[in-house]
Amino acid sequence: MYIESITFRNFRNYEQLNLEFSPNINLIIGGNAQGKTNILEGIYFLSTAKSHRTSVDTELIRNNEDWFYLKGVVSARNISNDVEIINACDEKKKVKINGKPQSKISSIIGKINTVMFSPEDLSLVKGSPSERRRFLDILISSVDPTYLRSIQEYQSALKQRNELLKKIREQRAGNSEGNDKSYVDTLDSWNSLLAKVGTDVIKKRISIILELSELATDRHGELTQLQEKLNIEYQSQLAKSLNSDDQIYEIFQRNLNRNTDSDIRSGTTNTGPHRDDLLFTIDGMDIRKFCSQGQQRTSVLSLKLATLELMNRRLGEYPVVLLDDVTSELDDKRVLFLFSLLSKIPSQTLLTTTGLGELWNDGLRAWLFNDSDNDRNDIQPDIKIFIVDNGNVRDGNAEYKDSLRKHAGSAGSERRD
């Protein structure tokens, strides 16, 4: 899978931008606050209908404008698809796929698969449970369309049940007329539906986490020379990995019935997969509580690399890799590991950097020159380089490819000396 081109209108600091990408390596070079990350953010938004930096979509609209528009052309298995999103201040997001309006924003999930590496990644281990659930839901929906339907059905049923709980609470408080018996009777049917679709959500989450944890453990072992063992566990009030569907359903129903009065008092459902979480541990210790920030960064890198492999396993192709300012979060050893791995897999990659010097090491050289022996100075022919300057993007191939060759030559001389 690779992105052929992207179009921005009024997105962040871009009034109008059209870019065509290489299916292989794309370097986006520029100073701080010039708009490099905005390009990756736009691609990620087309992939997930969410920003990786803000939960407020209006922040993405260019100053003094009231709408933005994104369009991506993506190629997968030799078929091109157009994905479009328009977002206005006074309207909901609108999505089109191949020119056809979609009734649900989530229809874009799986059309452009991406894995983003960014400074915000630490929130996956340090942030709230909702951030980890969101990561998990996007990942599973990308590789399993049936999960997307299940989570949508669950969220709809959850919303209906919560509204019913509030109505019962209001009636019991005497703020509206009528007997609450009919509402309470209706609650049973919502409990049954919520437990049914919730069971499917939980089982799919547990299955994917077992596979993802195995891959992440392997990557983490390589990064730490087997000095540490990373484990990722799905935490649920309702299920362990060995529970059957019937067992989860029965436990879910039991919890809903037992917590009915407290749910009515709070006006919300207090049990279910919308309350679940992921637990990251190193050698059995909770990463959030007992591990250093360096260990947390390594764990997130292992998770993201595992995500790459899992998506390739499930879909038969690698997603688009988005690398935003990786050197600010990773030391030389981890950057070397990352580039060395990327040089071995056929994925389209877009990387932002303020300059190539800060990235330069043997791993980057192998990636750019496709030459593990480091004896050649011939850069790969299909690399594209973009220079970003205050919201303007220009072709940087001629300027930077000569610089790369010189840098490679001097680095090779230093090693031989």
C-alpha cells in the first residue's frame, strides 16, 4: 500500500498544497514550525478521521478560514482509491470514497493504513485508557472489517442504554411524570444486546493483543539484547484470555444486572469493554509506575514495530510508515535499529527531519542506499525529497541528493580510516 498523492486546502498552515509521493522513501526537510508535521498529520487524518495531536478538529482549520479539505489517492494491490474529507466549523465531517458520499465517517478506516511514529506516542503507555482503547480499535478495524461493525453496534447500544438510565434517574427523582417500570423493563433488552455485541468486541481485542504482544516481545528483545521482557495484556472486568463467548456473555449480563442501581444513579454504564485497558509490563513491572522514560520509549517503539508486522500478516501488505521527528524521542541505538528494520521491508515511508545530519548513521545509510555493506554511494533512484519553508513545499531532490552522496562518501571514508 502506498499514497500516490495528497491534496490539502486550508489545513493547518497550508492554504493549498498538492504533493505526489514516491512509493518508497519520502524525506520532508525543514526547520521547526514550518509545516513538516502537518503533512503527516493530514495523511494520518485521512487514515483515521482523527488527528494524532489534537482531539479538536477545528484546530486543524487554517487561520481565518472556516473549513478544510483533504484528499488522498492510495494504491493497494494495483488498485487506486480516492479518499476525501471535508470539515467545516458548523458541520460534521463529510467523507467520500471514490467520489461517493459515505454515511459513516468510520468508512475510511482501512482505506489508507498507516503506522505513525511521533513524539506523542508516549501517551500510549502514560496517557489515559481511552487513548489505548482508541489505538486498539483503529488497529483491529484496519485488519478486520467485522470488528468495525461490532464496535459501532456496541457504541450505539451503549449510548441508548445510557440515555435510558438517565430517564429512569429523572423519573425516580420526580422530575418527570410517569412510572419508571416500562423503562426498567426496556433496560433488560438493552442489557442483552450490549452483552452480545460487547462479547464480540472483547474476544477480538483479546485475540489481537495476544498476537501483538508476542510480536512486541520479540522486537523489544532485539532492542534490549534480551535484557528485558516486554508484555502487553488486555485488562477487562469481564474476561480472561481463556473465557469462552458464553462465559463472557454471562458475566457481562450478571454485572449489568448487579450494577443496575449504581448505573441509574450515575446515568452511565460502568462495566463493559468501554472501560477496559491495556497493561504494559517489563519483567512484570507496570511501565507507567516503575520504568524509566527510556524504557517507556523503547516499549512504544516495540509496539509500533509489532503493529507493522501484524498488519502485514493480516493484510498481506505493509501499511504506510509515518516518522515524525524520530530523533527527538529515540537515541542513536534505537534510530539505528528502526532504520535497519525499515531497510528490510517493502513499505512506503514518509520521514520529517530538520536536517539529514541528525539522522545519519549506518542504519539510515542502509535504508537510503539499500546497501547493507555500505560500500556504494548511489542513492536509491525513487527517493523523493521535499523542502518545507513556512507552509511552502518545493522539490529538494537535486539539492539534497548531492548532499547525501557527499555525506555518505565522507562517512565511508571515516569508517575505512
